[in-house]
Amino acid sequence: MIAKIAYLSTPAPGRYMLNFQAFGSDELITIEIAKAHLVNILIDGTASALREEQYLSRVPSTQTKDAEHERAENA
């Protein structure tokens, strides 16, 4: 299942809700999750997003020798 929208909410202190809507459905599904689940979602999600960002930001260098020389002189 792929979510069309997904978000976390906290309706009261100590209550954590995972809300999502699947593609092709108009129904918003809400599931109460434990604090430990919330922590795992945040930690794993952050680590995954940072790994993906690091992978995507690696761009091959296209500088010429002249550009490298200019950069060395200006340093």
C-alpha cells in the first residue's frame, strides 16, 4: 500500500496517532501507536532521509584544471 498522505498527530499528552490515506481511497485511517513506535518512526525515518540526501547530493566533479587552479589561488 502506498499512502497518498501520511502524518503524525498528538490529540492528548501521551497519545500518538499515525494518520494516513491510501492512494485510490477517500478514507483517512487513524491508528494509535505507542511512544516506542513513534520514536522508531522518527529515528529510522530521519536516518533514511539523511542517507538518501547524502546519496543524491553526490555530483560528479566537472571542473577543469583551470578552475581548480583558480580556486587554489583564491584560497
